[in-house]
Amino acid sequence: MMNQSPHHPFVIAGRGGGGGKRGRGGGGGSEAPNSLKSRQIARIIDLLSEGPIVGPWDGAKSVYFDGVPVLGDDGTPNFENWTIAGNSGWPDQPVLPGFAQQQGEVAVSLQIKKGTPITRTILNGDVNRCRVTVSVPSLQVQNTTTGDIKGTSVVFRVYLQSNGGGFALVTEHTISGKTNTRYQRALAFPLTGDPPWDIRVERVTADLTKNNLQNDLYWDSFTEIIDQKINYTLSAVIGYTIDAEQFQTIPKRVVDCGGLIVSVPVNYDPITRVYTGAWSGTFKQAWTDNPAWVLYDLVTQNRYGLGDFVSINDIDKWGLYSIGQWCDALVPNGRGGQEPRWTFNGVISSQQEAFDLLAAVASVFRGGMYWAGGQMVGMADKPSDPVAQYTNANVLDGAFSYHDADIFARKTQYLVRWNDPTNLGEPRRALVEDQTGIAKFGIKRDEIIAIGCTSEGQAQRVGEWAIYTDVYEGQTVDFVPGLEAAWARPGDIIQIADVNVGGERRGGRIVSATTTAITLDAAVTLIVGQTYYLSCILPDGAVVTRKVSTGGGSHTKLTVAAFAQAPLKDTVWVLASSDLQPTLWRVLTARQTDTDRYEVVAQRHLPGKWDYIERDKPLSQPDISNIGIIPPVKGLNAKDYLVVLSPISLGVRMLISWQSLAPVFDLAYRPVNGNWIRVRVDQTAHDVEVEEGDYDIWITPLNVIGRRGVTTKIRYTVVGKVAPPADPVNFRIQLVENVAMFQWAPATEIDMIIGGSYEMRYSPQTAGATWASAGTVLTSIPGTATTVELPYRRGTYMLKARDAGGTYSATAVAVITNIVGATQSFVRICEQPAWLGTKVNCKVQLPQEWLIITDEQAGLGTYTFKNQIDMGGVFPVVLSVDMLAFPYYEGDVFIDARPGLVDDWQSWDSAIDDGEGMVTVQVRQTDGDPALGTSVWSAWTQFIAGEYVARGFQFRALMDAPPDQNVAIEQLCIIADVTAKQESGADTVWQPAKQRINFLVKFKYVPAVSIAIQNAALGDFFVISNKSNTGFDLELKNSTGAIITAARTFDWIAAGY
């Protein structure tokens, strides 16, 4: 081991160079031997650590270049021309011997030609000197007559310019000799004047002109040198000089060294791990890999730890002392030997949050740190007797809440990463498996980083602890203790006697007590042949257990082996027996949540776990319950519903519910023939995301000790977004003049409110109208709408809801009105029964006289009307369709093709309610005379019943049906209604002649006209002539029948269609 003195560096000697032999050959021209040999020395300083540290364990044998030790085990050097020196990182350490400079090399790598010098600049004003390195790839000349090869020379100059003041010659240098390999030469010189400095290298010798001469010159690099004496205070550093001839690149350096020297107890030998005598509470400085004292150093150190924030008096050092002893205890290493239980050999190379770093180091000994009672306290998972006991009598509402980890998330295989010191600290992985878990759940792998671990045995234990925790410590309990029992702290072992776990009352409060007789608050039944133990809390707060000597039977007073002191009245008692014991727990958190409220969370604890993990002994699990069979759940049910995912999208969820008094349940569900999804829950309902389809649902109750009950199973069909929306409710009509106002109740389903709509259809029939035969009036009324207005017409109006997925409500709601409106039927054109229009892929089916698709595989059937409508002029007209159409099965066209009694048929003509056939009516229009070939027609558009303004109209029907179905049109008519209208004139001035009155918009029919003469004389009258749908002539005459020439005004009204 090297010298750890705080006042001396460690110097690990060095190794000089060796010589070689030379020879000469014979025959032909002679070649002179190489007389130039270049050598570069790499000078490297590595920062090892904060100081002080121990340093390399065995000098140069502990230093490795590219994985090879500088000295072999027998002291034989593996490299030539090296030196190693270092400082351990003490405050007043000397300058590192041989490394009083800082150097930085800058590559140039350019050929120097005569007449083209190369210049580089140094900007750093702290640089004191510069070293220029040049090279020749070869330097030789061959006699063209004899073939002899000899040396030659090349001359170059180096110039320096300070702060732009002009270049001054530093040196003119000659490289003379012979070499057929690359040769380097370095020239160092001081930098005078002020920065920046320009360095120029110039070739003096002429460039090559003959092939027998080789003297190319290259500027390889320049090095900036700062001459400073730096001792790197409190930093452990190591410096190397390495002959570059032995390496292609700078070698990778590894140092096997002892780390930081920290505070350890004065009675502790960190090498032998022996604690001598009682500890006085004082410390000494030494190296250790005990994680407890590494943790203490991080907390107290003010350079890199919490020392500026936490006083050494604020740390529970006595607790850490106990943890340190626990870490140093020897356990089997898995290879027939023994090793310390927990060690920490790690590198903290980056700044971290204090809590995260302390937690990471404390996790090495399965512990942590917390603040309590004005001190920072360490805790570790190590053996301890219970320090507190809880029953239903000293917790709020007598309630303990138990929570199990998801058994299906449990890992069955761990890869534990650790650093192998036999392989220069390179990472390795230890595989740890739970064979029982693999057989049950398959391989579920996870990876763990064992922090600061350099032992395969410790890495194996880390993995074993992870598996043990998954299997045996996955359960937690939380409760609110009474104030007198609220002093448990993280890491403490507690015991709980819960009647809901044990199945019988084994705990309560003491009514009175002596050292040997305890009177309980309730009777207990003792069974002959069983051994009983009573645990009580003594006045000093300790939980003490004594054997019960009372015989069998029901008792409220128990005789026990004598306590040192009589337990206090109203403190808690717990009774254990060989067949029923209280559960043990390790406190995870204990925190005050209100003035008089504390909450405790604890994890399951089995005292035999250390022997189970470290010594491979069987794990003993106590009998903690006398509860029998767990009954199955009742009322297992599922219900799916829609949820809003975004303003434009919906999702489907399923709520699974049941009734049971069990505390926890294993729920499994899957789409039929899909993968199971498993989850452990502690509620009697669980909500999951699903898709449409059939689901298997299984639920298994478990009691608080994990015992499983009978599994209940159901299958449920998720309808989700494919369920039809509800039929519209309270559909009604109100007439206001010639406007029909429709109203209905608001939709409540999400897929109607978001993305849904309504469709309204109209049929002029007041009896027997169907959704299929009615014409579409409005195709997409918003799903949030509750009212719409249309021009009124006599007939049947129908409404259906259509959800975001395009699914219609099952039944159309309708209103039927036969009130005569303000429209008059102008024309009705029908195509049946002759169907004389143009047919494409459609035909007339006899004897029914239906229009059907000829071949549904060939695409749409198209029927263009023979009849068209000519209004005689451009008029507003209300168009509607009167159609009877239905899908049917192709194989049942004829009535006699169907078997059975006619009275049993649900419908005639093979019509089907769930067919997918569809008829779409289209319309096009023109303002010209439709009988003329020059009229311009609009494009075909879907026919929507309503008002159109044009003169001529043509119609066609598109027929579509899936394979094995067809669609039949039995009736297809178009009705054109015109609306009653009137025009009028008021106070029209009379012109003494026959006066022509023209209508602004002509009537379809000749209207009725009425006249009122203003300021008329007795006997005045009027004559109307030439009345047409565009206007009329008016004459005002007096009693003699002559045209009135006096001033008159008149009013007129024309009413019609």
C-alpha cells in the first residue's frame, strides 16, 4: 500500500529506454543507415478524485495502459520510457513532480512549400512558450550513377510576431541526416511581447525538382505551454509521461486505487472490519467502503456534501454506527467463502439532488434517511424486535387498510449490473431467477443497477432481495393510530393484531395489571395444548413479551411470567399462540397530516428473510389467520358507456362491478380469443378502456393474507359506438302562417351531441307512409338541435337520430297533418306502372310491375324519368317525392316461392326490414324551355324535398343493393306544389286612358283581381280586360261610360298561384 502521508506525493518510479542492434546487407548499391529517429513523449495529468484518497494500491502494478498493467506481478515492466507520479489530494500537497506546466497541442498538418510560409495565431495571453513540431516523411538522396542512398538536409525558419508588430526571426534550423521513415523535430521558444502572437514557419531549401531527392517538409502542430506551478489542492491527480512510439493513440488509463479518506469511528479498523471495545463517538480519518460511513461523509463534508447545511450534531451517528456494523457482518459470497454484507465502491461523477444521492447510497444497505426529532436519521432493513403494537382498539375507526401489489406485474427474472474489479471495473450482469414464478407467470425480466457494487455475491443478493420483495413484501398496510401510539418511525418493526385478519380478537386494552397478572378488556379463549404469549407495553415504552401460564378456557385475566414493571392501564395488549400470531410490518412512512392526526404506512415483514436470502435457509411464514373459505363475489356485472376523448372524438369504456366484503380482488378480462389483462384492485368496481365486441370477465376475491376464493366468470358484449341512438322524443309540429315549426326533446347520448345528427323525411301521403318511401327533406340537422323550420305541406313528416358513427335510431317518429296549406298541387308525374323512362342496369319485374336492378354485381341501376315538369316560367315551386321502395331477397321474388301459410308471412312481396338496398332520387333544373334542346341544365344533385326556383325539372333514380339482395320500386311520383301569392298596388295614379298593370312576378294561373277607386264620384266604375298571368288592363269610367279624365287614384290586389 502506498504512503498516505498528507505532505508527500506518491512517485511510482519510471522506466528508461533500451537500445537495439544494427546490421548491414550486401550486394548492389549501398544504403546508409538511418541516422534520424524521432520520439514524442505524451505528458498526461488525470484527475482521479476529490482528495485526499489512498491512491494506487500497489504502485505501478495498479496502473493500466490499454488494459495492461505497467508492471507485471513480478515487477517486470510491460512498457518502456514511462514515469508516473501523483498526489493524494491533501490541502498542502506539493507541485506534481515533473508536471509544472500546462500544455495544449494544436494540429496544423500542412506541407511547407518554399515561398509559401504558413502562419498560425495564439490568442491565449496566459501562454508563456510555444513548441513547433515539424516532420519529414523521408530525408535521403540517391546517386543516379552508383545507386548509393545517402542523407541530405532541409532548412526552415521560424518567425514570431507580437500583436501585429512585424515578424522577427526566432531560429533558422537545419534537419540533416538520413531517414526513410517519418521523422519529427520540435523547437521550443518563449513568447515575448503582448498577445496575440503569430507563428510563421518558412521553408528555405528549394522545393523538390528531381525524383532522386526526398526532403518534403511538414508542419505537424504547435503546442501552447503555460509555465505555472499548480499543486491541484484537495484533488487527487496522477501524471504520466508515455513514449508515443509504443502506442497508436493515447492509451486508456485505469488506476486501481483506494478512494476517499473519510471519517470513521476511532475504534473501527476498516481493513479488518473489526470494532474494538465501546465507541466514544469520536472519529478518525481512514479509507472505507462501508456504505454507512460513505453516507456520513456525504452529509458532513462541506466541499462536496451537505456540510454547509447540516451540522455534525444534527446526525444520528449512533444509528449509523449500528448500520455500519450490520453492513460489515460477513455472509456467504456464493463461492464457498465469505464477504461483507454490503459495501460501496462507487464513483460519484456528477452533481445530483442531495435527497436523490443520499437515497441512492442508503439503498445499498436497503435503507434510507429521514429527518425526525431535529436529527437526520438513517435506517436499514436489519433485524429488530417490534417497538410498537397496534390493534383495532388503538387505531382510528378500528380500521387497517391493506394493499397488494399487482401480482401480474411481478418480475420473475432480474439482471443485476455490477462492476467487476478483476476486469478493470468493467460492468457485468448477474442473472437471478424465480423458478416458481417463471413456471406460473413466464419470464418477466427487469434490470437493476447495483450501486457501488464490485462483488458478484453482493449483486446476486441484490437480485434475490428484489425477487423476495416482489413475492413476500408486496403487501402494505396503512392506518391512523391513536396519539399515544403515533411515535413509530420509518424502519421500525411493528406488530398488528387485526381481528379481520386473524378471524378472532387477539388484542385490546389493559384494564389493570401487576407484573404477573393482566386483566384484559375482553375475554380470550385459550385452547389446551397451545402455547400462548402476551405482549404488553411497559412504562419505558418497550414492547415486552411473556409466556402465559393460565390454563384452557375463556379468561379476562391472564397469569404471565413476571414483567420487570407492571404494564400501564389502558395500554395495548396482544396475544399470540402457536396457531395464530400477529402480523409483523416495517414502517415505511409515519407523518403528521393534521394537528392531531398521524398516518402510518408499513410493509410486510418476515423475520427469517435474512437467512432465506443470505444462507439459503427455508423461509418460515407464521400462521396469521384462522379465517376459512372466502365466498365468491355476487352480482358481477358490466356496463359499457361512451366518453369524450376530444371535442371531435369518442371512446368506449366498461365499468365492471360486483358485491363482496373481501378486501382485495384479482380481476382478469379480455376480448374473446384475445390476451388477458390482469389487475389487482381493492374496490368493488373497476373501469377499463375497451372496444366493441365480446369480453370474458373473471373476478377472484382474496382475503388480507392473500388466500384466494372462488372465481366468478361472465361474458359481456360491448356495444359501444355501434349501438343505435335512442329514437327522438316528443316530436311535434306547430303551424305559423305557411311555416311548419318542428320541435323535439334534446338528445342526451354523447355520440349524438358530438358528431351526431338528425335526418327528416317527408311523404305527401297521410296514411301508410314509410321511412323507405319518403323523400329526404333535411339530411344533416345537428345533433344538438331541437327545432327546425320548413315550408308547410300536407302529409307525413318523419325524424330519425343518426349518431357519430352513422347508425340510425331504430324507429322513425312521425307527425301527420292533413290541414290544407297555402299551396296548390300544380302537377303530379308518375312513372309506374309502365316505367317508360331510360333504364340502365334495371328492368321491370313482372307480374308485380316493380322496377328492380338487373345485376347488382354490375353496379348501380339508373332509371331516368320519361316525364318532366315544365312550370311554363321560372317560378318558386315546392317539390316532393311520393315513392314506395323496399329491399328484398333475390330468391323470393314470387309469392308462391315461399313455403308456409300466407297468414304466417310477416310481409308480402319478400320485403325485408333489415335489407341494405337503397334508392336515391336526383334532380336537375333549367330556367329555359325544357322542350328545347338548347336549354342549359344544371348538374344532377341529390333530390331534397323543398322549394326550388326554375322552369323545368328532370328526375332520375339511382338503385343500389348488396349481393343476394335487390331493391324494388313499386311507386315513384314527383309532386310540384305552388304557393298562394298576391301582388298589390296602393294609391296608384290614374292615367286618363286604358292603363296596363304588370305583375312583378308572373302567376302560374290567371289570378283574381280586385280594384278600389279613391275619391270616386257617384256613378264611377272600372273595367278590367286582357287579364293574364302577367298583368291586366284597367279603365276607369264615369256614369256616362266615358273615360274619367279627372284626377283619381286607385288600389289593386291580384291573388292566385
